[in-house]
Amino acid sequence: MRRLRAVFSGPSAWCTFLFWTLSFSCITAAAQSSSLIEGARIRIDVNLATLKFMVKENDGGLLNHLNQDHFRVFEGEALQEIVFFEPPRNTEGKMGPLRLAFLIDMSGSTLATRAEELTAAGTFLESLHDFTEVGIFGFSDKLMRLQDFTSTRSLAQKALTESGEHLGPTALYSSLNALILRMKDHPGAAQNVVILISDGLDDAYRSAPQSVSLAQSNNVVIYTILVPSAGQLYIGPSSPLAQPGASTPADDDREAKELAFASLSLRTDGEHFSGFETILNFDQVMAQINDGVFGNLYSIGYYTDDPFRGKEERSIRVEIAFPNAYIPARFETLPERSTVKQEVIAALFDDDAMDRVPSNLHLTFREIGADLDLLPQQRQGGQIGLPFRIKISPFSLQKTEKGDIRTGFGVIARLLDQQGEEVARLREIFRVNLEAKEIRAGRGIIYTNKLFAPPGIYALKIALLEMATWKMTAFETPVRIRAR
């Protein structure tokens, strides 16, 4: 029995905590779909830090004519050598009025990467221009207006951070059509853009051509981002749970649905993003869309000496040798998200990637305040189980402006025998929603699970990854499972 719960340290009773869990011994269809639809490929060098940003003057005007000599990059107090520099594509920095809408799949099936999506979308909003009106919309069985079109960035940011899960079937195409008609009823923009984030699994996928035609006739460019869905999970052939000759519960029409979803962008002059790189670095996806729409981003790269240093510890600073120039926000691709952490993320979604997870994570990663406790072993159905508990401190997690916590975690646990052979494993992703007043009252986060194995001496290895920030903490401890 897997469970996640919040606990009061004060006098209040134990309370049920909202969560979402999935057992992973599979490959997501999002990863598979990259072989069907070639989305934008995002490659990350091991020690390379990449910064993308626009530069504005105090009066709001864009500065797109600066060269590399105008910039200096510091990490901490150390001046960094710029190894590549790209100026904005829009050399004049001129654009007409634009209306942009985020349309986010809010069904429970897409919660696995929701925190990462919203964090990157927040940076996107900070990088928008004053002439852009932004609307935040969601959908499950119908279109939901979270924030109507506004030029006030704080209202759009608030709508993003407060978006939650809604039950109901996915009505992607009817919701998109309703949004396009809503944009039509708000004349005045030279261009309309929709950023659509979904797993693409709508039974009405055959209506995609009608949505494309409606977008084309109303001057709407669509960017589509395919994210993993709980309904796309299946037991891979290397999983110990797989049975010879057993069929997978994959949707028979999934490939056709994903192709229809991609056509929304490919036929409206937008861009489609899918594949494993997309969910690994959603920040880069948002940067590429921003650059595709506006063309006002500078790109600067430098090599860092420590690829495992946390984002806050880096204290990255960009200085501009131009009067009254400033950077409103930065898209960052940092080494902390690559290499080892990519292998952990891959293992969460791909059973075959488990063997590539390094064995010494516990020596390197302690970025989340968390403790591991072993609980008394249990018998269940003739098997011996080793329960464990991870206590996560909310004070070590990123909070919203209100002090709430809206995030998700991935857990990988492996039990290895004395020869280093794996005898049991588990993978899971769960959501955490914790309000500021609950944190002040002493509520914390407790994750429990168990592994089953024959009697013996083992090494228990666990990796805990926060999906929104890619911060990670790892544990390793010797354990003994007794016959009685």
C-alpha cells in the first residue's frame, strides 16, 4: 500500500493530504512519440550554462543591437569566459500588437510535469513585452477561463500559480475552438498566439483539421507541447512484472491522436515540441517559443567549473555596459539539470534506463531537506516487506508568492544484494499541494512505501527528485531482512 500524507506536529489530528501517485515500470508515450513526430531537439552540454534573455531600457524600449563586448557574466564573484554569443534575430526590435494565450490541459492525467511547466511559463510571462496581452486558460471537459486577456503581468502570473487539477474527459479540440473564437471577439491584435500544453489524448482528434482551419482563418499561430500522460504508461518488456505474450494497455489510437495534436502547430506556422528532452528542460522549450514569436532574445553561454552546484549557489549575474539597460528575466539551462539528473529522470520514465543511474548519488546530492527512516518489516501474502519513510521539510522547497508549495516529486528506490545485483525496485511520482497556513501550523510531508525481498543483507538506495526545480537528495543505507 503506497501512500503520501501530511502530518501535524501540533495538537491537530493526522490529516489526509492531497496527492497523486503513479507506479513507474514503463516508458512514457511522450518519449515514444519522438520517433513518430520530430519535435524540437534540445541538447545540453555537461558543463555548459546557457542564458537567454531580452534587454530593455528604462522606458520599455528594446535594445537588440548590442554585441558581445557589452556583456559580462559572473558566477559568484568569478568573471566567466563567454564561449558563444548570439544576438536577437529581430534586429530592429519592432513588433505590432500581439495577443497570446496559454491553454493548459488540467486533467489529472498530465500532473506529472505540471510544476515544471508552470515555473517555465512564469519566466515566459516575465519576458513578454508591454504590447502583449496575455490570457491564461485551462481545459478538461470544457474551456476554463483562469484569467482573461490582460496586459497586467501579475494577474496572469497569479492565474498560472493557482491553476489546479480538474476532473473530466479531455476536450482538447472543442476547448481550442472556443478559445480561438474568444480571440476573434477581441479585435485589435496584429497576431494571435496559442501555447497549447497537453498529452494530446482526445477522442475527438479527427476534428483537428477543423481546428486548424479555424486558426488559419483567424490569424492564430499554435505552439503545441506534448507532455506525458498517466494513461500512456505501460509495463516495459524488461520489467519483472511483464508477462510473456501479454499485451500492453496502450491506447490503440494514441499514435493518430499525437499526430493530430502535432498538426495543430505544424499547419499554423507554429512549432511542435515532444520527446524526452522536452520534459527534461521545459525552460528551454519556453525560451524557444519566446524566440520564435518575438525574436528578441540574446543567447550567452559559458562553461562552469562545477556542474553539480545548485542554482541558488551559483549567483549568476549579467552586467550590461550600456546606460539604463536591464534584463527583465532569464531563461537558464544549467548543468545541474543535466548528466546525472537526466539519468534519474530517464529512469523514472524508462525501465531500461534504471541501470544507468549512478550508484554514488548519496555522496553528491543533498539539495532537499529530507530524512530517511526504516520501519519494522512486514509480511504480506507470504512475502517479506521492508517499509521505509521519507520525511521532507517544506522549508527547503520553493514557495509561491503566497508561501504555498505546489510541486511534485519523483522517487526511485533500489534494493541491491551483496553482489550488487538488484532484487527489488520501485518508481513513483507524487504531487504536493501545501498552503502557507498549513506549513505554519506544523504540517510536513511524509512519503512511505516498501520493497519486498527474500531474507538477506542488502543496500537500499533511494533518489528523491523535485520535478519543478530538479533538486535532488539521495540516500544509501545497509539493511537486513530477517526471516522472522
